[in-house]
Amino acid sequence: MKKFILSTSLLVQMTLVLVGQTFAQRQVALIPVPVSMKVLEREFEFKPATRFVLAAKYSSHQALVEQFALRLRVSTGLKLPVVERNKKSSVVFVLNERHVKELGEEGYGLKVSRSEILISANSPKGWFYAFESLMQLLPAAAESSRFSAGTGWKVPCLNITDYPAFSWRGLMLDVSRHFFSKEVIKSYINQIAKYKLNTFHFHLTDNQGWRVELKGLPLLTKVGAWHVPRTGYWNGFKEPEPGEAATDGGFYSLDDVKEIISYAADRFVTVVPEIDVPGHSLALIASYPNLSCTKTQQQVLAGDPWNISRTNVLCVGNDSTYQFLDKLFEEVASLFPSEYIHIGGDEVTRTYWKKCAVCQKRIKEEGLKNEEGLQRYFLNRVAKIVQSKGKKVMGWYENLDGDLDTSFALISWKDMKGGKVASVKGHKVVMAPAANTYLDFYQNDVVLENGLFSVSRLTNAYNWDLSPFGVNHENVLGGQGCLWTEQVANERKLQYMTFPRAIALSEVFWSPKSVRGWDGFIARLEEHLPRLDSANVNYSKAFYEPIIRAAKAGDSLKVDISNEIGGLRVFYSFDDTDPDRFYPEYRGVPLEIPKGAHHIRVVSYKGRKQMGRIINLPLAELNKRIKSNN
């Protein structure tokens, strides 16, 4: 049984549930948890007479408030017109006459009384985030795209003051390994915006496909956007057969990109494009072979191209490469209004440069020590190209020979150490350590998943410090989750890998540590799962599922079982039948393995309800894991 400590965080969560007996039946479950909240007695009810009130002096923001009203009209069936004044049952939007410093541009005040909801902020961004909190106070059916008859549209009376801990609260989506339509992208942006995430990092290019139309470089989408069709485990895809047509893939037209950017802007989400160079560039080189050191024709592959015959790295010694990139980034900069352009810069195979006379000449001419120094030279030179287009440059953190220009912002992806080092050197930093933020990692036991590399549970996403001791806090922009899509082939899997881990990350990025806490978060998250159901969003229940570990006790193997969250009971079997709540219950004592057993199956329950999947784990696999850890 878990021990509960009456910390500030827990007291906040208790306040959310216990203040006012009127609301005992429904927890006030806001994610991210607000900076300050006081729950009062009684309720505001949305009725046919309810109006959204926007004074004439704010008429330039009419479209935004109409957007809010439309979201509720669909599920409630209420008209909810936007008017200049209304005496009662009003949702009133005001901008602060005097700038409230602590709120910044994204903070807000939300006051709910029986007759009025007052939303105040320094800017319309604050209105947006206040409205997202208001939506979470309504029943889960508010998230439905259908009218929900018979639902009482009530919210508790309360006072909230809220603002974000970090300005960069992002998610990265890789659309190169698998292409997703603009409709899927818009739906994804809409869902992450509900949790106050404000940056969509668009990984548009990689070895498996080029996904953005550029008018001046038509071969990028004519050739680079397509590969032969393959289905299954990404790492084992066979190469193209002779004469096989490249029919799988796709790209976003200029109009598609503009539509996505506009849609995101309506939700105060910034779309940051990534053009990944000089590595991860097979699709680019397949389109324009002269950009590589070998100048040989390449094919875009469906799977992993890590083969020395597959030239996926640009020739960075050749001036023509930089002339090409100048033209490329000119178009990208004109298409995307974001402050930053991300240029990749990581995982560069330098073998080609070692054999390339042009690259070796560049190393000598620039007085560089080696190919690592050549990579740094390339990044600094491309940074100047991007900056010449009026943009700031960003890339993945790499520990390179020498320093990058401090104007180069960096995403620390391998761990937190790179972010610390970069922030102290003067770089702006976004924290995205793989162990905590990589959403392509599997979420529970690998026998149930087809993720890559490692496990990253919900606890990994929630229980980490984005700005720890040793960093230059002023240089930490924030954090982001990253979803690489090698094994994400469709929208439902996209959602499954994102949620609920992205919801956990949203609280890490927005809420101060003083009001956060794992047990309180889980209690609120469980209130949000029906909201995802109402919105037809798929999500993982892996955090309910048992965690199976083993240890050697002399020559014998014993099985230990645990859970990420409290309040669950675990049942098991060794006899090749699926356990339910009538099977033996695990009670915290490591299990002896019966003679002849070759699998263990375990399942979690909350009360009478099965939570998550049955895990069927071969004992031989468990034994391998012990050996690999020794």
C-alpha cells in the first residue's frame, strides 16, 4: 500500500475534491493543474439563456470567441450567441486594463459564480487557455462532436489564477517515416492544444520521405516524397525490387501547409518546421543526387537505410550544397511564420566525408581538426543562412568538437546533461530527454508493444525536473515530447502513443513543481479518460498494467510484480490460462515458479473491473532479461 504524505501538492489535490459537498460527485480535475485555485460552493449552469459576452471594444477578437461558442454549441445544443452585453447567465471576456505581470501573455483569471463566468487575461492567448480550463470543468460529453441530450451542463463555482512555467510547451511529430494527412495533423494539433501545449515541431524531412512542397525545388516531392509500399516491422523492410513502383508516401502542398499553420494559429500553437540536414537526408539526396559526396542515384527507402551504400549525408565541403540550401531555406522561411527553423544536425555518418576529397579539402582550408569539426562548421554556416532569412535557428544537441554559435538554440534529446552544458554556454535550450519524452518508446512490457529501443512509462513522462540544478534557468525555453513514427503507421496508433504521456508532459511544462504530484495527477487523469473517449481519441492504459520483474535467488528464478499506480489488485496464473479476479492474487511477496511452468500471465483489477491488458510473458524471456542486466 502506498504511503501518502500531506505535502503542498497533496493538499492542493484534496482541495480540488473536498471543498464544497455539492461537488463530491465529480472531482475538479484540471490538467495542467493551475497555479492557484479555490473551489467554492454552488454551480453555474449553461442554459438556453446563456450568452458569451464580448464588449464592442474587443470586437477584433470576435472570431476567437465565436470559436469558443461553436465548440459548445455542437455538444450542448445551446445557441450561445456572442453579444455585447447580458445581465445574467453570461460568459464574459475582458482584457486587463493594466498588464498583470505574473500572468504574462498566456496566463488568465477564471472566476465562476452562479450567474457569471468571468475570463480575464492580458491577451487573447490567456482567454484561450482559460476556456480550455472551462471545458475541462464541464462533463466529458462536452468533448463530443455530437449533441448529448439529457446532460446537465454545469461547472463548479471557483476562482483560478493560472500561468505557465515555461514558454515552449511542445510536441514533435515525425511525418517522414509515416505520412499523415493534413486532417490528421489538424486533429492532433487540436487535441494537444486542449492541454495548453503551444508548439508543434513538424519533422518534415528524413531518410524515408520529404513532406513539404517547395515550388523552386519540384523534385523534392516528385521523387523524395515516395517509396515502395511496405507494411510490418519497420527495421526489417525489404529494399525495392527491380522495377517496383514507389507509390507510398505523400506531401503537404503549399495550400496544405498554410491551412495547417492557420488552424494551429487559431489555437495559439506555433508550427516549427524541421528540415533535417546534413544527415537523415536520403530523401533529399534521392531527389538531387549531386548534393552527396558520391553523386550516385539513390532510392528513398521505406525502412532503415543504415547501409554504407545508401548515401544519406550531404557533401558539406562543396559550396554548391550551401547555395542549394540557401534557396531551400528561403522558401521554407517564407512559408512558415514561426520564429525558429529547426535544421536537425544530429546522427551524422561521417564515413562519406572521410573518403570525399572535397570534404577533406574543406577541413584543411578551414583549419578543422577532423570530420566532427566539419559537422560543426556546416551547422554554423547553415545557421547563418537561416538567420539571413530573418529566422532563428534550432537543432538537436550534439557534443561536437568546438562550439556552435550561441545564437543556435538546441533541443537536448539524449539526456539532460547536454541541455545543462548548452544553457551554461549561452544557448537557448528545449529539454526533451529521450527517457522521459520519447513517445515512440513502448509504454509497458515489450511483449505487448511494437515500440522501439526502450520503455518510457507514464511515470517517466511525469516525474522529471525540466530545469534542474546546474542549468542556466534563464536559457531554458521549456520542453517537448517527441514522437518518431517508425512503428506508427496510422492515426489510432499515433493517438495511442501520444496519450496519456503527452498529458503528463503538459503538466510538467505548465504547472509549477509546488502544485504537482503523482497521486493527484493520476486521480485527475482518470477523470480525463472519458473526455478522450468522448472525443474518439485512442489512448494507452499501460499505466494500469502490472510491471513484471525477476531476480535470481540462488539457482532459482522468482517473479516480482508491481504497478505504477496505487489502488490496484493483481492476479496471476502459471497454467497457461488467462487470469481474472478469481485467480490467485499477488500480495507483494515474490512468487516461486512451479515446476514445468513456461509462462506467467498477470492482470490488474480495480474493484470488479479489469484495467488494461493481460500480460503473457514467457519465463525464458524473463530469464534473458536477468542475464542481460548482469
